Amino acid sequence: MPMAALSFSVMSTYAIPRLPSSYPPPLTISQRRSRDAKHHLLMSSPGASNFKFIDERNGFNGRTYQKVKRTSGYLLENASNVAQDNIEENSFASMCIDDDIATIRLLFSDIKRRHTSLSAYATAWVAMVPSLDNSKLPQFPQCLSWIMENQLWDGSWGLLDLPYIKDRLSHTLACLIALRTWNVGSENVEMGLRFIKQNIAKIASEDKYNPLGFDLIFTAMLEDSRGLCLELPYDSPPIKMMFTKREKILKSIGINHMNEYDPSLIFMVEGIRKIVDWNKVLRHENKDGSLFHSPSTTACALMYTRKSSCLKYLNSMLEDLENGVPSVYPINLVPGLSMVDSLESLGIARHFKHEIKQVLDDVYRLWTESEIIQGISSASDIINLSTSFRILRWNGYDVSPDVFLSCLRDSDFLLSLENSGQAITALLNLYRASQLMFPGETILEKAKSFSQNYLENIMMDEQNIAHKDLEKEVKHALDVPWIASVDKIEHRRYMKTFPFDHVWIGKTSYRIPFIGKDCLLTLATKDYNICQAVQQKDLQELEKWSEDSKLGDLHFARQKLIACYFSAASTLFSLEMSTVHIAILITVMDDFFDVEGSTEEIQCFVEAIRRWDPRGVCNSSDNVKTLFSAIYNTINDIAQEAWGFQERDISTHLREIWYRLAISMMKEAGWMKIGYIPSMQEYIKNGEITIALEPILFTSLYFVYPKLSEKTIHHPEYNNLMQLVNTCGRLLNDIQSYEREIKQGKLNSMSLFMKEYPTTSIKDATKWMRLTVSESTQQLLKNLLQPSVLPRDCKQLYWNLVRNIQMVFLNTDEFTSPIVMLEHIEAVLFDPLI
């Protein structure tokens, strides 16, 4: 069903005098807001509360009011600690966070030198390598020292806080073999043997976690340990069972008949080293001499091939790390992606645009060279692919979802994920990536459906997720789609779960330590609280503006000052207050047309908007005078302020928008009064205007740099973006307000759709409308992220507005009956992070 946008031009009969060219240049938004923040936090009197507007009309009780007072006191105390007598012209924000930003910038230079946590398993394999000059001596004796110094209290090696017995046994047995090979650390060996004997039977009961190649590698190491006379229960049922499984696996692989070895097979070469063709193995050698950047695999290759490039790789690694060996070295992809992901998740990425671009350029190079996938693990591949795709696409890089095709077509894909123990993490990342879908990307549709169904089934049984933090992440991702999430709430939530180091599972488990996590969290907390202080100052100014405009005298109107402000502030860091003024005026104007204005008052009001002349309402009711005066003065003020940004008069365009809105609202009110039922198409055409998003957007656009010429502002792409936003707004509004508006006798696209298609149920009508919204959202996302004649900052405003709409109408009409929104408002605007 086509939904044509209205093309409308209004010629005003009353012109506002053009502002003089000598009008002083404005401060930038950030300069004005920093000035206001400094003034507010340094000059306000301690203990004073300026939040008298927080009352029952806005949904806040006395407890919240007291919290606001405490919040104000905290911010004042924090400000006094930061401020110095020698404050110059620097912004308040810069005084607080410049040092933190500089520190984090330095961390970017360390990213390429990052490595995983040191691994007892990998260190042991490097320690086993005999000297190329004298096979009776170790090539890397320093690794033996590390092993003896890093045994855990229970006799094992590995990550103490992970409960996986197979992982601990692999680390421990490898270390025992290394020590016994060179006849050192006898006490360490005795303790390690005791640990294995006490825990070997547990292997049979642990089926949810399998390190890569465990059944081949562990049994191969058991053969070595028997040859070294390590006293272990080789005839016990668990060990016999593992050897039986090993034979079945080797038979199914058919390694002797392979022309080429699969990367996943070579990655676990330690378990098949005595039966492989090493010439075939070395075909997969990297430029640095390693095999898949795995020290253990490379050490095994060195033992059997004595290849100088393998030795050079290991020597280079140990020159950097001295004694211990990581599971993976180096890790080119993950540290940079983790840094960028964390900066974006904490809401501080805007401070590091240049550094982020450098990191993502490197990631994109790996993407285009097909080096993201290594083929050694389905879990690591899908995690790396999903994270890279999501971050690269969001930052405007051209990435295709075709990379997911091979995974989704693999019939053993899910099984391999579950065997790795990382199925939930991998599919959570895939689900997040799939939400950045463009129209027609069926691969991402399948990926989203597949991952979502799996995660929903997992959540039906709490026992399926061992780690509660991961369970919370999955629940939140399913409950709150990315498009409906609130930036500031997401930043706050991430800060409470941050910092943590990512645990990965390869042949054994390992961590990728996050560099600078304390610095990031400190900056994010300060940044959040500074933004909150500015927002509180904004709210005070907003209340004053409302009083000056006498909006409180309009008793028929909903009082939505805080809700309107929150909707804008939750996604924007540099909020232009005029946008909030417009949103409030639209709410009041909507109530006037819906519940208060008579036919004569509405006609008088619309005519006054057309003429843009206060004299037109001289003989009207007080309600009409107050409403028109508020709109008239606000729009004139906006036009004057925008002159400094645009260096031209935008008043005519703003008045056209408001007249178009007034005409459409009058038409809708007229339909109601005479009982006229329009067609679905007629209603949508008018309703896309009465949803009243155009005045909000175009007001915001005029305060975003660069300057927008008259030609640019009327570019067809703006109309296309506006059409998509209007479609989402109108349909989502009508879905959630359907039952209420039916009772009130109001028009609604749901009821009109079912009237035109009588056999359609409410469920089917809702499904059709949500599908239309989804398609419009996908197209808007594509327009946002792909290059065009319009600046990204301008297009971002459209996207932010759609996200606000999705948030408001996610489960209910949160604007009319706020529940979750009240919690968000309290957290974002009044509750500081300490």
C-alpha cells in the first residue's frame, strides 16, 4: 500500500523583517553548553533546589524530589573539587576530562602489542622444544622457570576462577610433561599428578564445555606421559573412554586421504603430530613464521620440522614477553575492536574519532583481505565476524553480510558452537550484528531469526547459562532491541558491568586483558555526570521558558516538559533547547486540536499561523492567544538564533512547516467532528504530518554544522528521510494507542486497515504495520550509513528520532502513560554515577 508524502508550499502574507547582517556570530553549541555548565555548577548556591517543577504532573513523587536535591548537592561538591582559581576560558568539561582523554589516547599506541593472558598450556609446549644445537637441553629454559613459579595452590595450572575441569587438566598435563621431559620440578610434578588423579573422573560428566581438539590433544599427551613414566590411572574407565573416542574421530577424519588439511585440524596439530604430513601442515604458515599465531602449534611444528622461521617467531615472542607464553600471539584484531566497542558502549567515542578511524581502517583492511576468519573455531570466527561487521557497518564502512553465509549453511555449525562452550556468546554477537540490517539482506534476516530463536530457547531454562552476567546480557538484548535502546541508559548499564576481561576458549581457555579499563571507566563516569549537570541546568531554563510562555495556564494540555526533554537528551550530547521547546509546543497544540478547541477557535488559530500575525488572535479566547503567542515568539527566537548558524533567514521555512501541521491537524479534527471516516491512504497521508515530527527535525537541522543552503534543505533525500521517519512514527503510535483511541472514538490506522480488509485480525494488522515499520527503519539505516550528499550529522538526527519513537512505543505508549520512561528519566537526568 503506497504511502505518498505530502508536497506542500505555503506563501506567507506577513513577513518578519530580515535580520541584519551585523548580527553577532554565535557561540557553538558546545561552547554555549560548556559556559552554562560552568556557570551553573560554580555559581549556584549550595543546598538550593531549583527543581520545583518536579511534581505529580510529571510523574515524580516526593522521594524523587529528595533525590534531585541530593544529586544537585553532589554535583556542586564535585564541581568545587574540580574548579581552580586560575580557570581561564577552557570549558568546564575540559577541566575535568582533558587529562583522562590524553591518557586514553596514549593507550591506542599499545593496541598492536597486546597479547592474550599467559597460558600454562602454551608455555609448556614451548618449554618442550629441544635445543636445535643440543637435543638434551631445552631451547627455551626460561619457560620451565615460569611453569614452576605459576602452579596453583591445588597443584593444577590454568585460570583458577574458571570451573572447567577439562581446561585445567589440559594445562596441568602439558606442564607435567614439560617438567618431566627435562627432569626438573619434582615437587611440582607430584602436586600436579595428585590433582589429575583426583579430578580425571570428572571428565565424563562435563559435556557442555570442550576445548578445541581436546579428545585428540589430551589423549596424545597421555601417551607422552605414559612414555615419561608419569604415574596416572591409564586403565581407568574415563581414560579408556577417551582413547576409544579418539580412534573414532581419527577414523572419521581420514587424515591419510587428505590432499589439503583443514585449518581447524592444523590448529590442533599437537594431538595428531605423529601422523600428519608436515609439508602439508607448513603450507599454512603465516608470514611471521607462526601457524595461526598459536605458540603451542608453532612449537610443535618446530619440534618436528626444525624450521628456522618457526624458531624466529618463538624467539621474537619471548624477547617481548620474557618467560611466559600467551595462547595467541600477536592478536591483531580483538584489542582494537574491544577498545572501539567499549568507547562506543560507554558513550565517550566522540572524544577519539581520529584514533577510532585508525583502528577501524586496520580492521577493514583485514576484512577486505579475508583475514577475519581463520577457520580454526566456529565460535571465534562468528564472534570476530559479528563484532567486526557491527562496528564497521555502524561507522560507515562497506561490509557485506555474505561472510555469514558459510556458517549458516553449515549443518554442523550449531553443534560445533555448543561443543566449544561458547555458543551463547557467539550467537549473542551474531544477533546484535544482524540488527544492522539493510533492506533485502536475507542473510541477516536468517541470522537474526536463527540466533534469536536459539537465545530465547536458552533463556527458558536458567541452568543453561552458567554465568549470570552473560544471562543478564542475553535477557537485555532480547527484551530491548538495539533500535529501541536509549543511548544514555545503555551507557549507564555498560558502566555497571564494566570492566571485565573477555574469556575465550581455544585449545584451552584464555583472557584478552582489556587495556586501560580503569581510565575508560573514570572518563565515562565524569563525562556522564557533566552531561547530567548540563541537563539539570537545561531543565531549569525549560521551566522558566514554560512559565514565561504561560503554558501552565493551558489546563487542558498535558504537562510533558521532562518527558520531551528526556526524549531528546537521551540520544544527543549537544542538545539544542529549541528542539525541546518545539516538542512541548507540539504536545500542547495537539491537545488543543484534540480536546479543547472549538471549530471557530481552530479556524482562527490556523489563520493566525498562516498570516503569522498576532493581531489575528486579538479577539480570540485566552487559550488561543496563549498558544499562538508561545509558538510565534518561540519560532521567531529560533529564526533569530539560527541566523548566526546559517547566516540566512529560515523563518519562512519554519512557518511553512507549522502551517502545514496546523492545516493537517484541523483536517483531522474536522473529520472527527463530522464523523467522516477517511480511507487508509488518505489518513496516512495526513497522519504522517500530524505525527508532528517535521517541526522537530528541521529545527534541529538548522543548528547542526555545516551550513545548509536553501537548495540543500529541499534536497529530495531530506524528503525521503522525513517520509521514512513519519511512517515509523505514525504506525508505531497507532499500534500502541489503538485500544485507547478506539474507546475515545478517534481515527487510527489499525482500525482503518481492518475496515478496508474486513477479514484481517488485530494480530495480522499489527504484524503488517510492524513489517512496514521494520522496512522503513532498515531503509533509513541504509541511508544513514551509506555516503550521500547530506552530512552524516544531519542524517543522524533522523535516526535519533526514530530510535526515540521506537523506545517510546516499544511495549506501550510511554509518552501517554510512562512507566519505564520514568525510571529512565530518573537515571539519566537526576541520578549521578559515583
